[in-house]
Amino acid sequence: MHELKIAEELIIIVLKVAESENLKKITKVNIQFGKMIQIVPDIFRFVFESGVKGTIAKNARLKLEILPIKFACKKCKAETEIEDLLFVCSFCGSNDLELIQGRETIIESIEGEK
Ligand SMILES: [Zn+2]
């Protein structure tokens, strides 16, 4: 269950940011995951909510967004979003691709009250 490890790391960052911004309460956290991280949103939500108990983020609303996997084709330069795990350019059929999106873990924003 790698959601637990990722949640723990993100909670530490979220709390640090909130501290540096002098927030008394965190009301909302927006997080984006690339699809290749293979986060199960329900599990992540559960471990995140357990992890923030007793902190200023305990009542924060968690918004999760999964970013699709995107490749740039080295042959025709087109960008392809991959739905299934068939890694070919949907424009020219080449499989000489470079991953440009799909592996990220991004804390997009944190909202809170001072
Ligand atoms: Zn192509």
C-alpha cells in the first residue's frame, strides 16, 4: 500500500507550508497524481484523513485529481494521451515516445485560515 508512504510525506509538506504561512487551520488541500503513480483515491483519502488527525489539517477537504499519462512522439512530435497501456503514438503509430506526464505528485494548492 504505497498510498500510506506518499500520504505521510505529503502531510509533512502540507503542515510545513501551513506553518510557514502562519495558518491556524487548513481548510482544503488540492493534490494531483500522475496516473502512473497508481494511486487508489479512496485508499489515499482514508490514509490522508487518518494521518492528519490531531493536526491543523484535521478538517481539511481533500481534492484529488489524476493526471492522464502523456507521451511526446519523437518521430512526429505529436502529444498522445495514453488510455490503455498501449504505448504508441495515436497520430503516426510510432513507439518511440518520451513520457511527459504521468509520474507526478503535486500539491497544487493549500487553503487555510490565519
Ligand atoms: Zn507520432
